[in-house]
Amino acid sequence: MRVEFLGHGLHKNHTNTVGHYMIDSFKNDDYYSFVGFSAFTKMSGINRIKEELLEASKKFTSLKFYLGIVPKGTSREVLQFLIDNNIDTWVFCTRDQIMFHPKIYFFKGKHNYRFITGSSNLTSFGLFDNIEASTLFEFSKTNQQGKKLVRQFEEYFESILKGTDKNVQKLTREVLKDLEESGFIWPESQTNAEYEFVKSNKKAFAKRNKSKFDKSSLGKIESKPPSSNNDSNYIPEITQDYLNSWPDFFELFKEFKKENKEKGDKYSVTVPSDYKNPSLYNWYLKQKIYYKNKILPPEHEELLKKEHFYFGDAHKLWQEWKDNTKLKLLQEAVDEGENIGLSQRYEYKGVRLGTWIQGVKKANKTGKKLDVMENINGILDLSSKSRTPLDTAARFINDLLERENPNKANFQNRFNSALRDRIDELPEEIQQDIVDVWFLVFEEERPLGRIRTRQKDRTDEWKAFRYNKSINPEGVWFSVYSSMGDLYSWVRQKREVKSRMDLIKNNFNEQEKSELRREGFSI
């Protein structure tokens, strides 16, 4: 279960608001059901989530509001809006000296549930601007703690959710007219939050005799002892609830494998800690703990092994996958004629290959990564460090002659990158050799001229992917390679290295930054 504190209003430009999470949830294709409780509701709040709310009202199988009604609380405009757009709404109005005061926003999805509760009403101030505090609970629909939370919520509010409470009424045009004529409902400009408070607050505040805050009067706060769950020897209990939910999580694990199939069988079975379903990650860890301590049920072990579940050190496996990915990228850079050299700053498609090569060389001194270094040498021939025009041209000619079915575009790029600007430094006979071997292999003349500059910033292309509903229906910033193509590596580096994200962060608006943070980007 993921638990997040949502606070806003205290600091400027904060995007961790209840309003932003509601927008994100209404847009998320995983969710199909919504229930919203609010004590005070205004069109000012609905206007800031209206586009996403209306879109969700068309695709969600269920979308309901339960709204508190007190004189000059909820506005006439917002109730009229909900009626006009056929959004299922119930109102709580009572003669008793009590108020319907909960603020709860509950989304159900195919995989995840999202439950937000706190102080935020459905007003512009409540969702975005006031100093508010709420808690977000996000969990798999099979998570036992989450299921308990939902059960307690639905049992406690059962009479309201089912509309059987004597104070609950389905909102219709007739009900709205009755509430307005009886003095409960007023135009938004005359409701308490938008009219009387704003009008009187400055006047009252000016009369205050404020005293300075004495910091020395504060007591010391003692830190809590560490949880026993942080103990590396901790073994979670195998409960009946865990056994009952195991088949569901096993199916989720198989879905995870399909999502990551482009990484190959060996690397698609390791669930990362920042995976979108945190409950699956916890389940994944338990399988390894139980296996290590020889208490994994045999029937579970058999099923996991059929799916090639990796019981070893996942960090080592992921490092191997990263090395293999960079080896492929290095080969691609060489094929395209990149002038790699041995600079630690060398970067290709957003990946700092130079730093990685130097790191592997350093590890080799202690006998580590020997196989990786051997593969690098096979691609780059680091034993020959010469990057003179003559040596570069010799390697270019030899590779072009010896390579089976050479790719013309790759060699064109290699020539542009490594030789074109240095062509005048070559002897005439070497220049002639390049022209002759090019014609021999590709049956066309080899023009000699200037290099073209390479555009490295792909932010516009990244944004185009984010907003392209045909290839990215979920509207996410980071997806699988099969969806993103060669943009995947460039974006992945922005996600893994904060300094690279810092270089382009000013290209995004506040809403986009908030979305990126929720997907794990450091921005």
C-alpha cells in the first residue's frame, strides 16, 4: 500500500494538491468508478477539474457525488451544472444541528484503488489554494489493508451510499428549486466561502494585536525507534489472507512480464520498487524472502519457476541488463560513425557512455566486469587509442570492406561524424581510397563536404508522445520501448539522472511537472 501526505497552500507553486490528483485520476484509464464526498461544493472548484470530470463521466461505469447542504454553503451554479451534465448526485440536508462534513474522493480501478481523505472541499480554495492537509492511500484491489479500508468506508456510510438515510435525496431540478426557495442554496457570489469570508477577513485581521512567536517555548521532539520491519532478517508472516490473494498477485505478475517482454525473459521478471502497483512489488519481495528461508509453499515455487521467476540478487540482474543495453547502444554509436574517443563526457542518445566505459575500466582493476570490458573492446578496440584522421580513415575503410551487408546510412553517419570535417588533413591517396571503396560497396560516388549538426534535445518529441492518444492512451510520460521507440532510452536517462532532467525542466508547465513527479521523475 502506498501512503502519501498531500499538503498544499502553505508554499507557492506546490502541485501536490488534491485537485491535481483528482485530475490525474479522472484521466487515468485504469479507473472506472468514482465516489466523492464534500461538505461545501462550488463551481469555482469544479471549473478547475471540469474538463477531466466531464470526460470521466462519459467513460466511467459509475461516477457519483454526495454533497453537504447548509445555508450559503454549496452553490446553486454547481448543482445546476451537475444536473445539466447528468452526473449522479445526492444531497445531504438535515434539520439537526449537525453537518455533513466528510471530504472523501474514492477511485476504483482494474488494478489499483485510490482513496483520498482530508480537509479539501470541492472548491477552488479547497482543492488547490487553501492551506489543506489530506492523505492519499493507493493500493491493489487485492491488498488486504486496502480491502479493509474500503469495507469500513462502505459499511459506515452504507445508508448514505444507498440513499436510504432520511436526510439524503437524489438531486433533481425539483429538489434544487425546493432548496433554493427554502434558503439553503444561494448564488455562488453570495456563499460563505466566496463572499462573506473574503469580505470580512481583511477587516478583522487589521484589528489584531499580534504577538511574536517565542521559539524557545517549544519542547524537543524525540524521534521514534526504527521499525522492526527494517531488519534485514525480518520474515513476514504467511497468513491466510496472503494465501487467498496469492493467485491474484500471480496473475498480476504475469501481466508485468508481458509489459516488459521487450527486455527478454531474463530481465522481465524483476519488479522494480517504483512499479505503478506497489502491492505487487511487496508480493514479489515476499516470494524471494520465503524462498531464501525455505518456507515458500511448493505449489507456489513450481508456478513461479514455470514463469522463470528470478530468486537471486535482483540488483545484479538489473546491472547486467543495464550493461547489455549500453553495449547495444555503444555498437549503434560505432555503426553510426560516432567519434567516441575515451572522454568521460561522451554522451549518445542521452546516455553518458563515456562515464560508463570509464567505470567498467576501473572495476576491471579489481577483477570485476571482465566480461563487459571484453565486449567493449570487441566493439571499440580500446587497445588502439589513436584518433588521428589517418587512423580513423583506415578503420573506416577496413570496416567498410570487411563488414557483411554494411548499412549505408550508418556508414554515412560515421563518415559525417568522424571524417568529413577532417578530410583536408588526409593525404590525397587516402581520400581517393575512401571514394573508391564507397563506390565499390554502394555503387555511388562518395561526396566530401561539411558535417551536419545533431539535434540532441527531444523534448518536443517527448511531449508529442505524451499527448498522442492513439499510441499512448493512458497519457503517461514514460512507457515501454514498444510504445516509445528510440525515444525510450532518452527519456529513461532523464528519469534516472536528476541533472539531465534539470536541463529541460523549464520546458514543462506546472501540470506537466506534477505528472512527471508522480511517475518518478526528479523535477
